[in-house]
Amino acid sequence: MRTYAANLRRTFESFAAGHGAIERQRNGYRLVVDPERIDVFCFERERNSGREALTAGHLDPARELLERALARWRGPMLAGVPLGPVLTSRTVAVEEERLVTVELLADVQLRSGRNDLAIPLLRDVVARHPLREPAYHLLMRAFHERGDNAGALAAYDEIRTRLATELGVGPGHDLEELRRSIVAAVSRSGPGRAVAPRRESGQRPDVVVADAAAAGQPGRIEPVDHLPRAVADFVGRETVVSRLLAETRRVEERVPAVHIVDGMAGSGKTTLAVHLARRLSDRYPDAALFVDLGGHGEKNRVEPASALVTLLRQLGVPAERVPVEFDDRVELWRQELARRRSVVVLDNAASSEQIMPLLPAEPTTVVLVTSRRRLSHPDVGPSQTLPLLNPRESVDLLRLSVGQDRVEAEPEAAAEVVRRCGYLPLAIRLAGARLAHRRGWRVADLAEQMAGDAPVLHQLAQEESSVTGAFAASYQPLPSTAKRVFRFLSLYPGSRFSVPVAAALTGLTVAEARTALDDLVDRNLVEDLDSTRYRLHDLIREYAIDLCSRTDSASERKAALAHLFDFTLAVALRVAKTLEFDDLGAHVTHLPFGRPELIDAIGAPTADWLETERTDLVTMVRAALDEGFPEHSWRLARALWRFCYIRGYFEDIITTHRYALTAAEASGDVSATALINNYLASGYVRIGDNRAGLNHLTRAVALAGESRDVLNAARYRANLAAVYLWSGNLTEAVTVGQECLRDYKGYGNVRVPTVLPNLGIALMALGRYEEALRIHRLYLTWARTNSDEFHALSALSRIGAVRLRMGDLQPAIRILLASLALRDRTGHRYTEAEVRNDLGIAYRVLGRLVEAEREHELARKLSIGSGELHVEAAALNELGRTLLAQGRRGEAFETHQQALRLATRIAYPHEQGRALSGLAEHFARVDPAEARRHWERALAIFRRMGVPERFETERRLAEVAAATPAADR
């Protein structure tokens, strides 16, 4: 969680306005954003200003403010977020405010004489909220002021009927008064003006039955309904439904509304289309038509000519009136639709060409097209891809299948079942049906079975319906190359893959792999995330794994994985060499890889590429080990080390190098085993597990000695200084560092950066500042000579720390800020928390306490994000001292207590002693005896370590002793 929070914080802070957006609070995190950047707050402010302008009679400013407020709405508030009672009530209240704002804007438009602009606003409101009388009142005004009294009275007739039918009440006083005034106006205007005709029962006011004989049309139109039975348990999809309804209302007066919905098999496209058609039946009451175009395969595909026969017959056209010629058939179909307000569902379309002849010509029809392929045509626009259900909607769907009591009794098990179903509606329905027919099962029983060894897909079948069958219908029509790519993608161990990855797995060229992926995306078997990366849905991956195991031989699968690991290692090594050009080549040699064009297809791999692919690369280290490629496993882990180290991903170092250690041991490579032990130790040391770090480093030294690897033995021994340093064995750390410097061979091998930083830190901790400064300056000289920015920023931060402790405050601050600037430029965040903490110390000494507190808090947050527990303990102690300097004694006491608990847990004696000293300062005023006990414990630690803090502690103990009567000592 700390790693994820750190990543999220880093993402926010890549934008200037995002700095400090995520704050650490006790055992969690809080998002802090300026209210001016929250759309709902801006909406409320602009709405209130617009209302005030309207009250004052300033119409143009009012219109501008209200339009700006409404423009902030892009869909339902908090769409996709599970809502509890507090957020639910908040969203309902804000939605009501939005409706009032729309009505205010419509009022402004009416007062400004812009009736035609007010009517669309109001029609949208009454369509969504058919019992809202203020909106109907404004709509009647708009029609009346435009001169359309028939439209105004039709609107009145509609709200009157709805109120009577649904609530059993009549229209309010304002509506009645407006109706009477309109009727009076019509009466005064004479016979030239028409009142809205009386409508038939059940007929919408805007659909008037014409005199069929006068129009020359054959007979009265009788409503027809050929839609399939709608599911009783339709849940979710509010955002999609709202968007499609709104789009329908936007265009229906001008052109036919045509909506294409695509999605993966089992995602609920047909269910959604039928549900939407039912929702539109009030506005399109004359015909509801449905035809399955059989688009899954060539064999069952329905040609447009045949589909037209079906649709015309559904409209009641006699068979003898259906023309033989295709063009005549299309013309008759469009004429019939022009006479009606209809909704047509064209299910399971294969292509745009299949549906184009079926589309209407007049704006009296809504067409809903579903397809497993992505369809687009200039005349109808792009398709809408149907997403999976969100977790809340998925549980709601399961609840409707198995019963509310069973789901609410086991909410965690229900969440696990829908997760195993991949939030796919068809899978959830089938899982629910299986559970519903087994009343003796608990929900947890099904969850346990789905988590077992048996494939989940085998458990998702009911009679003739199965998820596997739905997927097969999308897979079978594919070209052979696309089929092979689909199967081999299941071998990829990560979650997201690129075109070069697909090419590496299959042996195709980049162009061929991209073509195959386009086919798979078009059929919704693969999801296109951002045009460069793709992914497989979990259930589709399981289906592909099963296909691959039955279709492709073990040797073919093994060869594909070998190509994948070769490619991944080659790219990772190319990036790693840009970050670490001194030791990497000596540690990790390239394995043969004969397809450089795949690396070129990525572009110039950078550290940002590693950042994007980090999660999958960590997974790849384990996958290489599990699939029998140990050489790739440990090499890849080593290639990732420097990136993870400078970005603070210490948990990733531990995870990858533990697998790599198993891989190195399995390969029988003693040198590799020693190497991985060494780098695994670095991760443990940075998170404060010094014992594990010491164990692995000791093992590395021993293995290097056994193999007579003198140079690497010296390297690993030099790293022992870091473990001794954090364990409090400062003298031993200095001794090891100095021995390595005296050993010419060791010095030459370890290269200066391995020895100097740790030696300098140990010298500084012992108070030997001049020696420490000389060592760190030598470190900086080496970094500048070798153009190594990472070691340069590290050396600057070390020099700044020493100058700070020497009392050179202003130079120290300048140097520390320079190291931070270099970090910002390079993206290396290594030791930033320590630099921030040192800056806080300098500001505190200068009396700049607010700035000091901010730096200590930031240091603490950064250390939590990177998992550096020893730095977090130091930041807590310094924060405690700054709080005490501000007079906030209670907070300081609590902060030092936290530092003591943390330092004790990770066995970090230096910060244990400093925490005890901080607590003693608190007790000095209230309980001298308790203060003395804390200082005595701290002094024992400081004397054992030999650090300068012992002198100040001895002085404070002497003061307490002098102030305490002899009888109380």
C-alpha cells in the first residue's frame, strides 16, 4: 500500500497543482484538493452568482454564469463509485440543484426572448423527470410565447395525465392558471389558431393520429411489439443508459437516432439494447422491432434483404406487399418507418455494410445496434463500447439471482464470486443460477470452488448457455494468424502487453502482430487500453489458455516463452545501462536475442518505460523461474535493481531478488548466487531489516570467497559497512570502510561509490566531521569525473548533512537544495526523505519553525511511501524536536513515542536513543525521576555507539541530578 500511495503521490506531484494533494494521516492517507478545483463546488458558486444576477435583472451575466455552471456536468455525479447513505443524499441534493439551475437558465432564455433555446433544455428535464411541474410550467410558457399554443396545451395534457396516473393528484395552481390563460388567448385569436387535438388513450401528446384516408395511407396504425422479454433483474448501466437517452433526445428532432453498442461476449449488449428500447417505448409507441442478424459467423449471418422481410412482416406488412427487388424493399421499409414512431433493435450485427440498408431516413425512429465487433460508418458515427459491470453492480446482479439474504449474509464471499466472474454479466448470471439451484450451498462454497484448481469457465454453464460458448462464437470466425496470436497471448504472465510483446511471443513481424491485434480488438477479445498496450479479460485469458494447451504443443509454448523472456531481458538491460554503466555489464551478460527490430519498435527505452512496465516486470521474474528459465529470472531481477533502488521500490527489490536467488541456486551458478544475495541485502537494509541484510551479505561474502572471486568478495564486504551503520555498530562500519580503501584491489573493483558514502555517513555519526567531509568530497569528485548524476546528487546530500552538523547552516541549505534540484531534473528520488529531514533541522536552528515542520512532515511521508523505516524514525524524532520548539509539548511527546516504537521494532539503536532523549525533555518539567530514567537509557545507547549525543545527554543528566534533592535520587 505504501508503494501504491507513493506512486499515486508521484503522479499527482508531476503536475504543479498536485503538490501535497495526498497527505499521510495516522494509518491512512487523505486527498487534499483546493475547493476551487472541485467541479461541484465551482458549480454551486456559479449557480448562486447566476441566481443573484437574474434577481437583479442582469440577464446576460446570469445566462453566462448558469451556462458555465451546467457545462461542468458530464454525466451522473460520482458515476461508478459505490455510494453509502451520506454520499447518496449528497448526490441527490446536488442533482436537484442542477435541475433548478436548468430551470433558471430556461427562465433566463425566456426572458431574453430565446424560446427556441429554452425548449430543448426543458424537454430534457421533463423526459428525465416526468413529474416535475416547474419544468412543465416553463415548457408551456416557452411554447405559448413562441406561438405554439397546441404544443403548450399538449405539454399540460401530458403532466396532468402523469400526475393522475402515478400520484393520483391533479396539476398545481400555477399550471392550471397558465393553462386557462393560454386557452383564453386561443379563444380570442379566433378560428385561425388551433388547440391541440384530443389524443387517444395511451397516446403521447406529441404523436397525433392523422386522418389516414386524407393522408392517402392504408388504415390506422396499430402498435406492435416484437422485442424479447426484458430481464427482470436489469441492474447498473446508469451512465450508459443516460448517455444514450440524452443523445437520442439531442438529435431526434432532426435525424434518426442510431446507436451502436459493442462489447465482449457476455457483457450484456442485447440486454441493454432491449432495456433501452423499453425505456423509449413511451416516446416511440407505434412499433418496437427486433431482429438477430447472426453476426457471430458466416454460416448464420442474416443478409440485409432477409432482415428487411422480417422487419416488414413485424410491422404488419402482408407478405404479398413485400417487394422482390432489394432497392424497392428498402424504400418500402423507410416509408413504413416514416409513418410511425418506432424503436428498432438490430442485434448481433456483423458489419456496417450489413446494417446500412436497414437504417431509416426520417427522424421518427431510434435504431439500437449491438455487435461483438467495433463498427463505424461515416453516416452513423463510432460505436459505444459497453464496459464490464463495476463491483457494486455485479454484486447487485448476483443478489437478484440467488436472493438478498444469502448475499448479505456473506458479502465478502459474494464479492469474491463476482471478481472470479470478471464482472462479466453472463458469467455472474450463470454463477448465480448454479448457486440458486443448490440451496444447501453457501456463497462461500461457490467462491471456494471458483478459487480451486478447476477452471472457472467449466463452472459457468447452464443448459445450452455457457461463457465458453459465447467466447467461441467470437473466436471461430478469426483468421488463423489472429487465432494463433490470441492463444499465445495467454502465455504472457503480466497484465498488459504491447505489440512488440505479441510479435515476440508469436514470431510475427511488428506489422503482422498489429494487424492481428486489431482483429482481436474489433471482436472484443482483446481490450485496447491506450493504442499501445492491450489486455485480456481474466475469463477470456482462461479460455485462451485452454485453447492454447489443446491446440499448441508444449515445445511451441516453451519456445514462445523463451522468445518473450529474451525480448524482455534485452529491453530491460538496455534501459538499465543508461542508469548504471559501471557494474552492470560485469554482472549480467546478454543472452542471445536475434530480433533487435522489436526493441526498436518500442522506441528509445527509458526509465519511464520501466516505470510503466514495473508491475509486469516484477511478475516476469517469477514467471521465468516457474517456467524453467532461471537464467532469465536472476538476470532480469539484477537489471531492474538500480531503477527500483533510485525510485525507492525497495519491496520490489526484495520480491524480485528472492525469486532470483532461487533461480540462481537452481542454475548452480555460485557467482550469480553471491551477486543476488548482495543486492537482496540492499532491499532489506533500506526497509530496516538489518538482520536479514546482514545474513545475505555474509552469505555473499562467503560464496565469493569459496569461488576465489577476490574482487567481488571485496565489494560485498564493503557493503557490510551499511549494515553495521544502521545497526549502530559505527566503529565496525568505519573499520570495514577504511580496510576496503586500503585494499587497492578491493578499491579498484568496488569503485569509489560502494565504499565512500557508507564510510562518510559512519564518520559523521561518530562526530568526525572533517574526515566525513573529506570522504564525501572525494565521492563527489568521482561522480563528477564519471558524469554520474545519481552519485552526484547523493554526494551533495551527504556533504550538506555534514556541513549542517558542523554549524555551517547557510552553505548546508544551499547544497541540500541543489541536491533536490538535481533530483527533480533526473527523476531520482533516492534519499530525498533524508535531505528533507536535514533541511528541517537547518530551518529549526534558524528559527524558521513552520518551514522546518513542513520539511519533517514531507520527509516522513516520503519515507513511508518508499518503505524506509529507519528514515521515518529519524523524521519523527526531528519533527518531535521542532514541535517542542514551537511549544506543542503534547504533540512532541506523542511523536517521540511513535519514533521509539518504530526504532525499537526495526532495531535501530541511534533513533531509539534520540527518541528516549526527546521523551526525557518532556518529563523534565513534570517528572524529573522519569526524565532521568529516559536519559540514562539513551546515554547507554549513545556510549555504546560512541556518538556525540552522549555529551549532551550527560550534561542534561547532570542538570537533573543537581536539581533533584538527594533523598529523591
